[in-house]
Amino acid sequence: MLTHDRILVDAGIDRVFKLAAEVERWPEFLAHYRWVRMIQRSDGGGLVEMSAWRPFGPFKYPTWWVSEMKTEPENSTIKYRHVRGITRGMDVEWRLKQHGSSVEITIMHEWSGPRWPLIGGLAANTIIGPVFIHNIASRTLAGVRRMAETK
């Protein structure tokens, strides 16, 4: 499963990178995030627990995962490796690229799917990726843009 979500943000790359990297602040400006907790800190990241809502009309489905997070300011990237939860083994990369006065953010999720015999890959490609991951990533990008563009 491979997903790409992109957005263009009318702000400087330093501001956008800071908002993207300060994951513990996300619930303050991303209403779909239930919580973000840094379990263990390390230089440039650490082990982070996240939980978000995936809405289905009037209903909300809770999601949860734990990732190893690494920020690379010199490359304008943030990388995650999911180590707990249904998405264990998923690699996520945020890439920021300056385009004039704007920043393009791309989030890529790559994963072979849950370890379910016969249906793991199918579930990842038809449900988990397009229904859950894309929905949460697109909402996250929209919220980061909204916050970054607030003067």
C-alpha cells in the first residue's frame, strides 16, 4: 500500500516544519487528534503514541498507533516507523519543499498491510489506506496549513 497526500502552504518552511514536528501540540489545532504523547524522547524525535478520530458521517471511529519518530531539519523531512497498532511496520515520511513563498508538504505512507493471512494486503489497499490513512492525513495537512497561514 502506498498513499501520497499533498498540500501547498502559504508560509515559510521553518514555520511549517516546526508545526509538523511539534506533534504533541497537534491536538490543540487538529480537532481529529484525540491525543499525542511522547513516550520516550531522543534527539530529533522519539517514541510517540498517537490517536485520531476517523469520522463516518455522525459517527467517529478511534484509531491508535505508536511510532518511532525522527526529524531531519537539514533535509526538511520527518520520518515515522509504526511499531505498535494495526499499522505496525508502516513507514511514513513527511517531505517539505519550498516553492517561492509557499511550502509543499507531501506525506507518503508505505506498508505491506496487517499480518493477516490472505487478506492483509487487500485490506491495506482497499480499506485501511484509502479510507483511514488518506482521510486522517488529508485532515492533518489541512489543519497544519490553517495553523501555518494564521498570522
